[in-house]
Amino acid sequence: MKIYFPILFVFLFLFSCDKKNAFISQKHSISDSISSYLKTANDPNCALDKKLVYFDKAYYLAGKAKNDTLLFKILCNQMYYFPEQSSKCIQLLKPIISRFKINKHKAYFAGILAEDYLQKNQNDSAFYQFNQSKILYEHENDSLRTGYNLLKIAQIQQSFYDFYESEKTLTEALLFLEKTKEKTYLSEVYNMLGIAYNNLEAFDIALDFYNKAEQISTDTVARQVFENNKAVIHLRSKNYLKAIEILQKLKISDVSDKNLFLK
């Protein structure tokens, strides 16, 4: 009987190793399939109806693997291509987020909620979620996203004509965005500071910020908006000749009545 124990032990060991290797192989296979589905779904040449099929397949496998990180990624990608499904995806994301301990994921989700509330004109809820996202990103030392959330908060404040508070929010946003190389958000902060000071009747300061916005912007339409806003300042300060000079240079008539807000 003693002769068979080593043989039996080797057999059990080999069986255990084979089982473990099969499990690892299956896990890698699922992960590879999910990556493949996501890559195809995010391909610009993939039709929308096909994208949805691949997202569904990826979501099913990620759920089967109980991989919250992949589930989060899949649902966020799906919302990007199918904004009409945001409410459904948000409900699916809530239990996933509750299991996360990573602040960046929670910050991103708060931002998603904020944008969704903003689209529904639920500005108080949007304000709260943008602020939550800002706090979490600031804790993660993410200057760009902290600044962006402050920009969105200021946008809500200005929609309620609270230009005094928006000036304070935008000044705080500058502290973060000036550390980054992202010029689009920074130029919009300068533009919105111009709007705030214009409404606070500090016209010289407003002009200075419009000039700063124009200097760093590479977007043609945005630069025309900044020029238009400068013309408004000159009109309000009764410098009519300068206002006419600026307006005559503007060739795109449909921007003459707009203030640029980031979307």
C-alpha cells in the first residue's frame, strides 16, 4: 500500500495543476475577448448598431468574470456613444461604484451624474455632483479635472446670473488649469471671467480677460466669440466706434450673439 501513496499524490498534484492552469487560461480567454469586443466597439468605422452588440457582449463577459473595473469601463464607453441610454447605464453603475475604493472612479462617476443632471436642467443636483467630483479629483491631485469641474460649477452660477460667486469659482479654477497644458478650458475660464466682470461693470478687467482668452485659443469660432464679447464691452462703455470696427471684421454673423460655453 505504501507504494501507491506517492503515485496517488503525484496524480492529485498534476490534476490540481491542470485544473488551475485551465482556470487561468479561461480567465485570460475571457479578458482577451472583452478587450477585442471593446476595441471593435470603439472603432470609428464600426456602425452604431454593431457597437451596441459588441458592448453587450463585453458587458456579459465582464459580469460573468465579476470584473467591476471592466464593467465600469464598458458602461462609460456605451454612454459616450449612446447618450440616450445614460439613465439605464447610470443605474447599472451605481452598485459597481459602491464597491469601488478608488477615488478616480468615484470622481468620474460624479461627473457623469452631474452632466446627466445638467442635461435634464436639474441644476442644483448638477452643481452638487460637479462639486463632489471636484473634491475627489483635487484629492487625487488631478489639476485638469479639478479645474474642469470648477468651470462647470461657474457655468451653472452664471446661468443664475450669480456673477460675483462665479468670479470666485473661476479664479479658483485658474489655480488648477494654469498648471496644465490644456488651453481650451483655460481660454474658456478667461472668457467666463470676462463675462463675469462685464456684468459686474468692471469693463477694463473684462477686456483684459477676453484678450487673454483670444491669445491662447486656436479655435477660429471661439476667437470670433471673444472678439464679439469685446465689442459688447465697448458698446456698454459707449466706445461705439471701436465696437463697430470689431463687428465689421467679424465675418460669421451667427456667432455675434453668442457666449462660448464648454460642453
